[in-house]
Amino acid sequence: MMTLTQMACAVLNTADGREKTALSRGFAAQWSTARAAGDDVEIGTCSPPDMPARPKTPELRAPRDVPRRKTGSIEGRNALLHAVAHIELNAVDLHWDLIARFSHIQMPLGFYDDWVKAADEESKHFNLMCDCLEAHGSFYGAMPAHAGMWRAAQDTQSDFLGRLAVVPMVLEARGLDVTPGMIRIF
Ligand SMILES: [Fe+2]
């Protein structure tokens, strides 16, 4: 079996969203099976890319240059679904990046179990959002997306505690804050 950080780097270096999440889910299954069986597992080390590989589309633009659409229309709802798919894909990379980038700091295995499980869930979310977009005549990559999404990761590249704080308390928290409004729209 590959080391966990080798798995992380393989996910980060895969550009296509569906391929990235398929790898991510496969690795998560391998990891949890090995852990449940009590097999020897290794965290290892790898050098994650500064920016994860991404597909040619969506075109990444500054937030102010991403067109806003009225949410009352099918296009508007697709634009919202597209934005969420983009967030989920960033979340997949963010989880594997955390595993790879801070592997020099030894953490208990349960720490990695949790991040792998969350990465698996984010991968599932991305696929669900893509399925939904495709069911409504669109797809991930059909419109521009925010370029700034990796900013929090870059800002905490060498700050493990900062990264651990910013993922749940800023990024995920913001996601939860906007959820009631999104439920009303749909
Ligand atoms: Fe998610």
C-alpha cells in the first residue's frame, strides 16, 4: 500500500475533478480498510504542489469578475450549484494538502483517520453537486469560478495551527452561515 502522503500528493496532482475525487475515495477506502484490519500503515512524506492541479475549466477569476445571476432562474440555480461544486473540489484538495504538507509534525493515527474520512466526504459532495448540475443541463466547468479559494491554504502554508483553525472556523463556518439562505432559494 502507498503511504498516506503519497496518496495525498497523487490526489493533489490530479487535475480532473471526477478523477481527483475517484482517487480520493479509493484511497480513503484503502486507508480505512487497512486501519480496521489493524494493518501497518505509514504516513511517510511527500512534497505537495503549491497549488493543486485543476482542470482547464472552470476559468478562475477574481470574485468581482464572476458574473452573478438571479437565483430565480434555472441558470441562477445552476450558477449557485456550480459555486458549491467549486467549493467542494477545493475542500477535497484542502484536506489532502493538510495531510501532505504537515507530515513532518507527528500526529496520532486517529488524526489522519478523521481527515481522510472528511476528504472522502468532500469528494462525495463534489460528485453529488456535479450529478445535480448535469441533471439540470450544466456541468462543472461550464462557467467561471472564484480564483481566491486557495488563498487560506497559501496563507497557512507553514502554520499548522493556523491551518487547523481556519478550515473549520472560517471556511466551513462561512459555508454553514449561508446554508439557510440557500435552502430558501431552492
Ligand atoms: Fe463538503
